[in-house]
Amino acid sequence: MEELVGTCKRCGKKIYCQDGFLDGVVREDKTLVCFDCDQKKETHIADT
């Protein structure tokens, strides 16, 4: 089962809940981002 949860705050990609699993990350500030955008931020932090 697939249900639209919202859109990524950074890129606008649609984020779904699939079989009880969220295809994204809820950040500390309660915003929703996709895995790709979340991974890019983590990579950028690790590079500095």
C-alpha cells in the first residue's frame, strides 16, 4: 500500500508511506525531506 505523505521541503519530490515505511526523513524542525536531499546534506557536513 502506498500513501502520499507530503513533499520534500528542499526539492519538492513527493514522499510516500509504503507499507508502513516513510520514504523520507522528518527533520528536527518537523520538516519533511526525501532521502536524496537528506543524504546530500550529510555528505556536505562530512566534507567540511
